[in-house]
Amino acid sequence: MGAQGGCKNLKMTANKAKKHSYPHYYLWICVFWGVIALGIIVLYVSTLKIEYVWRWYRVPQYFLYKASIEIRSDIDGDVKSIKSEGGQIIVKIEGPSGSETYKVKGKGDVRVSEGDHVFTGDVIATYQKWKPGILLYGLYTTLKVSIIGIIFGIIIGLVAGLARISENPAFKWWSIIYIEIIRGSPLLVQIFIWYFVLGTLINTILAREGLQQLPPLYYGIASLAFFAGAYVAEIVRAGIQSIHRGQMEAARSLGMSYAQAMRYVILPQAFRRILPPLAGQFISLIKDSSLLGIIAIRELTKATREVVTTSLQPFELWFVCALLYLILTFGLSMLMQYLERRMIVS
């Protein structure tokens, strides 16, 4: 224990010495925070010049708000009884076509009394319920399309990357054509093609067959997955080719098939090398998901744009939007760094 404590103290001393080895270390720390503070002050003063009023207190309602839920009558009839049971208010209505019972949650506001006559669609009672706001919904949609796009992008990229280095000419040429077309055209154009061209064809066929049409979310995820898959394919190809040929030859000499050697020998080594560029590609995919708003998918950017249009709070909301994207990308970056350290240790 004494030796371990001494080593720990020595390491802390070395770290402190390293910090102080740079001239004027603490001065530059002050300069760093001073520049940040100056930027905030300049931004605030600039908003005063244009008479902009900051309303940060209005931002939380776009994440979570208390909605008023209305309970309406489904039949015409008279209010037979109003009772309280188990923390709920039960309203019973009887009419010529039968009777209906309505449960009002919590401390609801009952709008009728016993003996009142109600018509179909009349409000019987209201109650308060917490509901997710538009920004929280947009954040959830961005997270969902990004995760699904990443998963399918890995699958597509792995298959295309292996086909890219295959000796089979058909697989190799198909992979080259796919990679070059996807990487050679903008993602925005690909989203338009998936939604307006392929989406129209697929939904028309489904409608003729009497099947349910696919919503825009499916085509948005498909465009992200195929876009990411092309870049992942090149990353996988480069990672596999970076492994020395002797590894494959050694595995084959031990009696392994090509598939076994690739699975147990080559790919585990290549994965350690391709993890950093994969992380960068996935971070870019999260940010690229903001383009899906053009096909009516309410992801984070589109949700923010809608709120800005109605609330006229561009400064606060776009700062919040940028912060949310930063949280998503920074969290993914930390996860990838953790996996990278685990891979190095193992």
C-alpha cells in the first residue's frame, strides 16, 4: 500500500509539474475564460442594440408542459350520477341508445351536474396531464432515426466493404458502383430521390395491392442508412487492407476457411483501427439527420423551426437546438472513446 501510495503521489506531482512547465499557465487560463466572457457580453450588448428581449423562462414549456385534456360525450342523454371512487370521478350518462361511463383522472374539473342533458360532443370534464413538448419530441425523433440509421449503415457498410475487396467481379463492381454513386451525390438529393421517386413508386404499388403506405420516416431512415453505408464500406475496406497479409495466410495455414479467418482474425483487428473514423461518421450522421425536415419528418431542427415561427424567439431556441445536438454528439464521442480504450486493453 505504501509503494502504491508513493507511486500515486509521484504521478500527481508529475502532472502538476507538467502543468506548470508551460510558461504563464494560469495566465492563459484566465485569457481563455476571458475570451468566452467577452463573447457572451458582446452577444448580449448586440441584442440590446436591436431591442431583443430574452425569454429563457418560456423555453421549458417546449420540452414538457401541462395540457388540458377534454372528455366529451359520445351519446345524447342525461347525467345519471357523478361519484368519486379511488381518486377518480366517475360520470355516468344514460340515453335512448344506451349508457356510457366516463372516468376523470385526478383532480379533474367536471363541467356537468346530475340531471343535466348533454349532446354528443359536449365537454363533460377536463383534467390536467403532463405531455412532452415539441422539442422533446423532435429530440426523440432525431435520436431514433440516428440510431436506426447507424445500425443499418453498419450492416450495409460491412457487406459493401467485404464485397469491395472480394475477388468476385460481380460483387466488387456492384459495391464500387454503389459507393461511388452515394459518395458522389449530396445527401439532400438522395433524400429527395428516396421520398419523391422511390417513395411514390413503392406507396403506389402498396396502395394498388390494398396495403398500408409507408410514412416518410421510413424513407428518411433508408436515405441515412444507405448514405452512411457507403462511407462505412470504405472505412471497412481500408481497415481490412491495413492488416498485414501474413495474418490471413497464417489463419488459412491453420485450416481456417476464408470466412472463418475474416471473422476470427482479420475483422477483430480491423475493428480496433476503424473505430475512430466510424465514430466520426456516426457523429456526422446525427447532424445530417437535420435534413430530414424537408420531407415532413419533425426531427429536432424542424421542431425548432416550427417553435421559432410561432414564438418569435430565435436566439434562445437555436442556442438550445445547438446545445441538444452537442449533447448527442458529445455523448456518442465519449461512448466511442470508452469502447476504444476497452479494445486497447483487451
